[in-house]
Amino acid sequence: MRLLTLLRLDRSTWLTLHLYLALSVGLFFAILGFSGSVSIYREEIDRLLNPDLVVAQATGPLLSLDKIMLALRIEHPKRYGSWTLEMPQTPDGMITAWFDKPHETIDQRYAPLMVSINPYTGAVVANRFWGETFTTWILNLHTQLGLEDMGWNIVGGLGVLLLFSVLSGVYLWWPGWNKLSSVFRLHYQAGLQYLALDCHRWLGLISAAGLLLLALTGSLLSYPALMTQLFGAAGMNHGETGRDIVSTAEPTKNPTSLAGAAFIARAPFPHAELRRVTTPAGDTGVYRINLRQSEEINRRHPYTTVWVDRWSGHIKEVRDPLGFSVGERISTWIWPLHTGEALGPKGRLFWFVCGQSLFWLYVTGLLRWLCRKGWVRNVALPKIDLQQRLRVLQTVGAQAYRWAQQQAQRHGPEVERWLRVWVGRSKQCLQANWLRVQAWAKK
């Protein structure tokens, strides 16, 4: 009933709601969209800004995990506790060793030490703290606005408000079936104010579905307890290990090595890819091995996990995501959907466009509002002579055709015949589209 009551509100009420949301928190939407879209390609940007993180000669066998760990212990002899080695996803990538609670950043919510190690030589290339690099700072801005715990709650609330903003924008965009054709026009000659409004509508229409999904998944990630209650899946939030497994075996002088634990963990999943290895902490600690099966959509943080006792070498427990319940499966999709990891390269690009659209939606909407208030003048835009543009295209086309004829004469009559057919069809298509443009302009 409440939903029906909302839908019965008149257009002016929806417009007021949309306007107030934009004026009050629209700038935060723009910040979240811009920072989130940049964070989609944070690994590529980090490698671009830091060329040392790219292995110059990615050839030869990889060093064993124990030699990598030895180099890490030599570099950081006084950092006691558990380390996590993240395997590179490309042949020229570095192994990243994570130390969760370094004393330098102990007062921060999340600021681990990140150590980059050459997997072929064992050389330590970089020691960096989370939040001190450009890409991690941008990601902190996106997830918490740089405000620690309070920022997480604020970002989650902004995600809920973004849902209402997008839904109200879609409602305001819909003109009815009788006037549907009018919203697909660009009122270029009417001035800057109307062009900004048309661009605002087009951007909103193109990115609405993506923004709704991003806002929903982002809110769930900001409130992990709510996600647990909704899907009934405890320990499935991003970054959680799921279980606290301890060793019950007697310590010995010959504990299982790091490489040995990784080898043992592959027994239940012989075809899985090794992604992360976490070393034990204390005498009761165990190895935690994260593998990725081909069916998993999570690439960096897969849920396939094997716990191996370092004293006995026995498998303590196994977590297989292929046997998850429906709620657990849904939980595994939240993070890779929000980051675009689950959508592949084209999906990541579309997510980037959606994030950038939040910024431009704010700019075009604010410009439209300032023009209506009279604080910005509605500047007339320069006119475009479509016929002149067509003549230029025809001239360029004629030059290209003459060049094609010359090439065809050089390479034989078969090529020339094919080019004539192709140019003729292209000319017919251009003329037909030009007639459609003229008919549309007269309406």
C-alpha cells in the first residue's frame, strides 16, 4: 500500500524529492561514482604509476613459497604474527604479502602493510601501507569517505538515498506513451540549459539499471550484518575467513612447510588455482589456503578454502562454495558484482561508465538548476549546419574513393570490384540516413 501511495504522488512532488536529494547529497554521489569507477582499474593504475611492480623478465620457474617467506622474514624480522601471500594473476605480476596489523597503523580501521615480492627472484620490490598509495586512498574515499567506521555507515546510507534518486529520476524521465519520441531528441539549438537537461536525461537512462545494482550492492557491503540477516549466511562477508580453526596437535620439530601445506590443500581440489596462503599465528595457528575453482566468479577473493594443521599436516576443514546454500551463493556474488569482477572486461567498462555518469549527472543537473534560478545565463550554442557537415563528409568520401581506386588498380580488378560494391552500398546507406535526419529535423 505504501508503494502505491508513493506512485500516486504527483510529478511536482517527485521532482522536488529528486531535486532536494541532488542538492543535499548529490556531490557525495559524484565523489562515490568517480572514486568507484577509478577503483575498478586500481591494479592497472597502480602498475602504471609504479613500473617497478611489473616483472621485467617473467620467465623461468617461480620460487617456492618457503623461499618467498624467507625473503619476507629477512626484510621484516620483527613483524611477528600471520602473513598472507597473494599470488599474482599475471605472469609479470608480483606476489603481495599482507600483514594486517602493523604497529605503524595500529590506530586505523584497516591499513595493512603491503609488501611486493618478485616471484622469480624473491627480491622485495616495495613496502607500502594501505591508504598511502593513490589507488588505496581512492578506494578508501569510495568505501568510507576517509572517515573510518562512521564513513562506512555514511556510504551505506548514501547508497540507499541513491536508490531513491535513481528511481525518482526514471519516473520523471517517463513522459508517457504519447510523448515518448520527444525525450529522445537533443534540443541543441535551444541553448545550454536545455542541452544540459537532455544530456542529464540520456545519461540517467543509459546508466539507471547499473546505478541501481551498484547502489544496492554497495549498501549491502556497508552493512554486512544486514546482509547476514537477509541471506542467512554467516561469515560470508568480503574479507572474512568464515571459520576460526585452531590446531589440536602437539608441536613438533618438523612442522609442515608452506609449500607442503599448499600441496596438501590441493588434494580435495586438484584443478583449482592457488590464490592465497596465510601462515599460522602462534602454536595453535593453522595454514589457511585459498584456492579458486573455475566455477567461482570471485577471482581475487575466492571462497574455496582448506585449513591445514602445520604440526600434523592433516586437513582440518574444507569449505567448498559449490556446496553452498542459496543464501550463501547470493552472498558470494555481492562483492564481484559491485566491483565488476563478475562481469568480465566489457562489464567492468560499463561499470566504469556508470560510475562516471554519477559525476556528470551531478554536473548537468546542477547546471540546469542554476540556469533556471538565473544564476547562470542560458548561453546560445553555435549552430551546426548539417548540410555543410554532409558536404564535408562527401568530400572526404570522394577522396577516400579515389585513393581506393588507385589501390584497386595496383592490386587487381577483383579488389576494385569489391571496393566499388562496398562504396556504393555505403553511399546508399548515408543518403538514406540523411533523409531520415531531415525528416526528424522538420518535426
